[in-house]
Amino acid sequence: MTMHVDYKGKYFTDVISKEVMRTIVQTLTVRVVGDVHVRPDQRLKDELNKAERFIAVTDAAIYNARGEEIFKSEFLTINLDHVVWLSPVDQNSGSDEG
């Protein structure tokens, strides 16, 4: 990790703090349930409005149209052109499966 201190004493590092948000992402063909990492001062929607065309998802499970888990991955990226909708997982629902 590199660190820089400016003339006012403010510290700058290459580490970006992010909060983990359990999320459901519906694509054109599958549903992905996993963790999206969002900066503390931003919303999930802000992740979609960035210049990057992919959203990173960790600890992901992918479900087919019948709700059957077809794949698991520690990390994957989803092309935003294929996202139909996404939503934070309701912490009160007790289920985050497809």
C-alpha cells in the first residue's frame, strides 16, 4: 500500500473503503445473488451510473429461470447492458435465494 501526505497533513492511500451490500441482480437470462461493494457515501444506484460497464459481484450464486442454482463463484463481473433490475436483499425476508 502506498501513502501520500499533502502539505496540509491529509493522508491519501490507494485503498478505497467500501461497504458490502447483499444484492439480487436479474439479467436477461439468469438471477445472480451476491455481494456488491459500494463506497460508504454512495448508493447501489451510483454503482450503475459509473463509467465502467461492468459491476463486480463477490460470493455469487447464479440461478436459472426455474430458481435452481447452476453456478457459484467467489468473483464475477456482470455487463451492465444485460442487467434488467437489481435490488438489495431484504434482510427481513429470511431468504436470498433466486
